[in-house]
Amino acid sequence: MADPRCGFIALIGAPNAGKSTLVNALVGSKVAIVTPKVQTTRALLRGIAMEGEAQLVLIDTPGIFAPRRRLDRAMVTTAWVGAHDADIVAVLIDAKKGLDDEAQTLLGKLDEVRQPKVLILNKVDLVEKERLLALAQAANEKARFDATFMISAIKGDGVADVRQWLAQHVPEGPWHYPEDEVSDAPLRQLAAEITREKLYLKLHQELPYQSTVETETWTERKDGSVRIEQTIYVERESQRKIVLGKAGQSIKAIGEAARRELAKIIDKKVHLFLFVKVREGWGDDPERYRQMGLEFPKE
Ligand SMILES: Nc1nc2c(ncn2[C@@H]2O[C@H](COP(=O)(O)OP(=O)(O)OP(=O)(O)O)[C@@H](O)[C@H]2O)c(=O)[nH]1
Ligand SMILES: [Mg+2]
């Protein structure tokens, strides 16, 4: 048997490039939430994949963009911290969007990243081949990459090649996690994230960005089911009304979708109770950042 290998791979890229989709595809199960909206991922999350004797610890990061609010700054900082702490950095670019301002800025900052870097052009299912080759060339002129991949994270095309390359390039060394573990996040956190995903899918404009979800209690019951209570924090009373919806229709749909998915993931019956609370300025409350696993930026 070959010696074990193990390493940390940070996936960085602009919001919506498909980082979380790729983490899920590499891991082979859903550990990170995915939505069509930008800025879905807020904190670092480790997904764990096995490939032969190699354990790949994939670090899903928030998208890198020009931050405005305090929460945005915390997210972008945490993404770069993820990159600097990793053994390998994978840079995702949305091939459909190409080298737009966000991608250019990101590529320009890669000089500071010392680790081996791979370029991953994602969403190739949406783009013609000639454009892809031109894009790969242009990106490689802007930054130095050790390898380039063209994939569709959503369809799985090219994902096995990425996994194999990473397995060959992570350092030799013992595994950090048990072989059957898929994520380092506790179930309570995954549960909060699943509810946040449904919120993002159901609500629009600024609302998703002005809300956060926390799991308050998680109780295993004698009959084998789980009772989970969560709080959705919003900024204003008017937002609370929208989250609840007419006659509570909206919160009911969010809760039902979250409950169903959670039950599937943990393979138990789930009783999910959602509460919506107004916490004005939660985006400036250090405790909310601690709950999310983010550093609280001083300003
Ligand atoms: N067509 C297509 N869509 C994709 C592909 N990969 C991801 N998507 C879609 O792109 C959107 C964003 O995907 P995410 O995985 O949430 O992107 P992300 O980079 O994690 O985004 P943030 O967490 O906001 O930074 C979702 O609607 C995905 O379904 C792909 O290969 N092809
Ligand atoms: Mg994400």
C-alpha cells in the first residue's frame, strides 16, 4: 500500500463561481449550500474527500469581491485566510462570465499566494470550446498556474480529473480526519445552513443578506426523531413580516423544505421549529460573527 497523503485545498473565486458546488461534487455528498444568488457562503467550511491513499480537505470559502458592509469584509478576509493556510489553492472562474473585473482583480492578487495554484474554469456546459481555450490562455497570462482544468461542477464533467490531480499533489502525511467523515461542520451548523439556503431560494433582493440563521436546540428524542429549534435573525420588523409571509405561508414553505432535506441527510425524522426575530444591526454584533465562525472586523 502506498503511503498516506493529506492536504488542505482552498477553493477561491468570485461569488457564484461554483465553489460550493465543486466542493460537494468532490466530496460526493452535500456538505455546502448552493444557491443561484451571490454571496451564499459566509464562512470557511471543510469538506473531506478520499481518493486512493489521499485525503483531500477541501476548504470552501466565501466569494472574493469588493466588500462594503462589515459582514462582506469579514467574508472576503476569511476567504484569503483560507487560501494562505492551504497546501494548494484552486482558483475558480465562471467560464460564462469570463475575465470580468472581479476575476481580473482576483487574478492580480495571486502573486501573493505562494502555494501551488490550479486554475479551474467552471460552468463549461454554458460555453463554446474556442472561447474556453482563449479564456484559459488569457488567465494563464495573468497568473502562474501549475495546472488548468475545464469542468462542469454541476454535471460532474472533469471533476474526477481535478480530484486525481489534487490527490497526487497533496503532501505525504497521515490523514487528519476519519476516513468516513465528509465535513468538519457539526450537524447543528449544517442544519442552520440548510435553512439559510431555503431562505435564499425563497426570498429576494436584500433580504437574504440581512438575515442569518442559528440552531438554538437539537434534541434527540426517544422515538429516534430529532427536535430542532432555529432562529432566523432579520434587521427590521418589515423584514420579519416578509419572512413570515401572508398567514405564515413563507416561513412554512422555508421550514418544510429545510426539514425535508435535513431528514434526508441525517436519515431521521425531523421536527423543525423556526422563529423569526428582529435584531437591529445584527451585522454589527460580534456574537453573530462568532456563531458564524467569522472574525469580527473592527470597522
Ligand atoms: N451551468 C452551471 N451552473 C453551475 C455550475 N456550477 C455551479 N453552478 C451554479 O452556479 C450557482 C452558484 O453556485 P455556488 O456553488 O453556490 O457558487 P459559489 O462560488 O459557492 O458562490 P458563493 O458562495 O456565493 O461565493 C448555482 O446556481 C449553481 O447551481 C456548472 O458547472 N454549470
Ligand atoms: Mg459558496
